[in-house]
Amino acid sequence: MRVVTLHLTNYRSWKECGLAFHPQLSIVIGENGSGKTNILDALYLASYGRTLRGRDEDAIRWGERESSVRAIFRSEGGAERAVQVTLGPEGKSMFLGGRRLEGRTELVGLFPLVLSSSDDLDIVRGDPERRRNFLDAVASLLYRGYLDTLREYKRTLRQRNRILLEMALGRGGSMVSALAAWTERLVVLGEALLRKRLRSLEELGPQLSEYYRELVGGGRCAVRYLSRVDVDVDDLRAALEKALAVSAVEERERGMTLVGPHRDDLALEVDGTDLRKFGSRGQARAAALALRLAEAKLVASRGEPPILAVDDAFSDLDDRRAERLLAQTTGFQTILTSAEEARTRELLAARAAHGRVFRIRENQVMEEVLA
Ligand SMILES: Nc1ncnc2c1ncn2[C@@H]1O[C@H](COP(=O)(O)OP(=O)(O)OP(=O)(O)O)[C@@H](O)[C@H]1O
Ligand SMILES: [Mg+2]
């Protein structure tokens, strides 16, 4: 998949902005605050049907009533399709060609985009929830129905927690059989999630270590699933039941479900060092990039290669790693942003890269062709 053109009208800092992307490599260069991330945000909106940061309505340019983003995408086969997303006082409307879409789910997946932003450092260094969300997103790309199972699991979890809370407060005397029923449901759904997460990791892990090695030029990056459930056995269902049984007393004391997919985490290691706590900033950035590249590879293995967008592409990377990043993006249409003009131009010259540079100056986009 590739994005041919992108138009922003009253979108965040942009009154009007139009870009015609290069089929392979496009680089947006501009100072801090010049609107680079806003451009990627608009692309994200066209692909996922929601903004990357904050609420949709926050993306309307201050002082304006309505904003719109239009994109033309072209598939590998050459078919072009236009998407328009409009944000206004009546909310959001999305159009594919001329047809109005019912909701985001109709759009998601049609124009695959993998976006790496500076927030991705939190996948490596932030709370377990960030890593769970990342893995859930990958699993939902690979397994149809995963998101539905996840939603059902969360609903079941809320019900079960409500009962446990009553019990913890001493009011749940008559709820023992209800608890058993919710536990059974939780186990069924939890097992399905665990199995698909583990399978997703089996595919993601090798890609992650390969991309990390390519980016860094060495180092073994590995990812492992962390759980109070013993996930090294075939019978995950029995393992989950056992873990729940072990913590049953504690659960009733604390009034919540203490084991299961909602409590799990990923360990990310380089040469045995836990990146979550001890990695350098550059190592964490490289791992975050490698995770996104691995995600892009998995998406490509299921269908169209996604568009790859990397915000602040070269920050936290030394020159060698920055050059290696450029080398790793072949195979995807790639859109990079950078606030470091001189350095970016040197990197591009060193690689004799073909592509297009968009230079933002005074709220205008100037386009240059790289020889
Ligand atoms: N709804 C909005 N209306 C007008 N301006 C907005 C809106 N939302 C964000 N902005 C402005 O957009 C600007 C930030 O743009 P953006 O984040 O794209 O910059 P950037 O080029 O990515 O900068 P950096 O290099 O620091 O990452 C900010 O100055 C912010 O005030
Ligand atoms: Mg930015």
C-alpha cells in the first residue's frame, strides 16, 4: 500500500497543506513545532479513522468549525481509492470514495499504516499496559476476532471483579456460584487470548531480533511473555485455572482478579539486560523501532505491505544507526520526519537515497526531489 497524496484543511496547526508523496521515500523536515507530527497524525486519521493523539475534536484547528483530511491510497495492484475524514461540530464523518462509512471498523485495515512515534519509547520503558496494548494490536492484526475476544474478556473481568469486591467487603455470601460461573467464562476467554498472544510473539520475536541486529549492528534482542500463569505448557487452560486457584484467597481479600492476560507483561532484553529498566535511551529507541518494523513485516506477511511512517526518525540514534534505519525501510513506502535539517541531508547524501524532501518553512511546504 502507498499513500499518493494527503491534503489537510484546518487540521491542527495547518490551514492548508498538500503533499504528493514519493513511492519509496519521503522526508518531512521542519523545526520544532512546525507541524511535522501533525502531518503524520492526519495520515493516521485517514488510515485508522481516529487521531493519533488526544480526542478527535482537539484536532480541529483552533478558531475553525470544521477540519478535513483527504488521502488517496494506491494498492500494489494499482487501484486508487480516496478517503476523506471530516471533523466538525456534528462529530466525525468518513467517506471512502463517495460512500459514507458507518464507523471506523469499516476503514481499519484497508490502508495499513505502521507508525512509529516518540511515544513508542513507552512500549519499552513504560507501564506493562503499554506492552500489552502493543501485543494486543499485533495479535488483532494477525487473528480475526481477537479484538472481540479481548472486549468480551474485559467485560467478563469487570463482572468478576464486581463480585470479588462484594466478597472483599463481606457482602458476597450468596455469590459463590456466580463467581464460579464468571471464573469459567474468564478461563475460556483468557485461554484464547493467551494462545494468540503467544503465537503472535512466536512470529514477532525472530523479526524483532533481526531488525534490532540490523539497526544496531549487533546485540541480541529478545522478547518473552511474562505471566503468573505457567505459559510453557500445552494445556494453557489448566495452567490458567491453576493460577487462579492459587490466588483465590488473595483475590477475595483484595477484591479483584489478580492473574490472567490483563496482568501480564513482556520482557524485552538485549544480551540478557532488561531494557525496561536498564537499557540506554538509544537501546530503547532501537528496540522500539525494531518492534514497529517487525510489526510492519508481520502485516506484510498477511497482505499488502503497510506504509511505514517514523516520526523524529533519527533522534536518539547515532549516525551509524540512523544510516541503518534508512537501509531497513526498503520494501515499504516510507515517510520520515526530522527536525535536524543538516544532519538529515548528510544522511541522505551518504546513502545516495532516492526520494522526496518536504521542507516546512513559515507554514509552507516546499518540495525537493532527491537526485
Ligand atoms: N487544534 C490545533 N489548532 C492549532 N494548532 C494546533 C492544534 N493542535 C496542535 N497545534 C499546534 O501544532 C504545533 C505542533 O505541531 P507538531 O507537533 O506537528 O510539531 P512538530 O514539527 O512535530 O514539532 P517537534 O519537532 O517538536 O516534534 C504546536 O505548536 C501546537 O500548538
Ligand atoms: Mg513532532
